[in-house]
Amino acid sequence: MWRLLRVALEIGIVLAALIPQPVGATPPTRIPTGALTGTIPAGLLCPFDIDTGLVGTKTQTETTYYDQAGNIIRQTFTGPLVIFLTNDSNRKTIVVNASGPGTVYPNPDGSSLNVGSGQGLIGLFPTDEGGPALLAVDGHESFTRAPDGSIHNLVIVGTVTDLCAVLAV
């Protein structure tokens, strides 16, 4: 009986030693993110104004992770994000699931590596490689955001839908 108790105690000590201990890093912060709402002017993404808004009340959560010095090491975007897009000229409206998830990895020079999977929405402005465009993606995407905010090196593996073309008809 004492031997069984001793073995159980030893196993408990070993398991307790294996539990990760905090190393002084700042705990992650979590905030709800709002959907882009309002009007996107013609020429920024599509050749016509686009009205946008949230469908329903659920929004994504942005979680920011820090290193021991308090520097941001990554940001994740998870949860539901369903929005409507309306062509202001012909009033055609579509609903887009852009729930992702996605992750941003900031670099010391102010640029970032951005990766996403699942269903997403990518807006490319005229200053971005391949822009202007508004793309729905179902798959995986990655791109670099330069320190000036422009998008470069966009790689998409999956299905891409040109939402400007969909909204135009």
C-alpha cells in the first residue's frame, strides 16, 4: 500500500514539473474587431462605390501575443465575420463569409507577414500589387504588407472570386 502511494506521489511530482510555467511574457490581449462599415469610394477596390456592413451581431476576436519584452509577436483573427457588400450604382448586394482565420506576424522593419485560411476577403488598393481588386478567397493565402501598408507577394492556393465582377452584373 505504501509503495503504491509512493509511486503515485512520484508520478504527481513528475507531471507537475512538466506543466509549462510562465516565463514573464505579457499575457495576450483579446478585443472584438468590428467589420468594415460604410462606403468604399469608387476606384479604391472596384470601379464603383461599395457599401459595406456587418450581417448579424457576431464579430471576430483579435488576439495579440507578446514576447517577454512586451513586443507584439503575432496577432490572430478568429471567429465569425459575415458582411454585406452593395454596389452603389446598381444596388446589387451579396453576403460574404470572411471568417478566416488569419494571423499577422510583424517584422522589426514595420512590415508584416500575413497568412489566412478558410474563407477570407482581400482588398487590394491601387498601390498594391494586383490592385485594385476585391477578392473572396476559399483556401490559403499569404502576403507581405510593407511598412507603407502596401501589399506584395500575394500567394493564394484555393478558389478566388472577383467580387467586383460579381457586383457589377
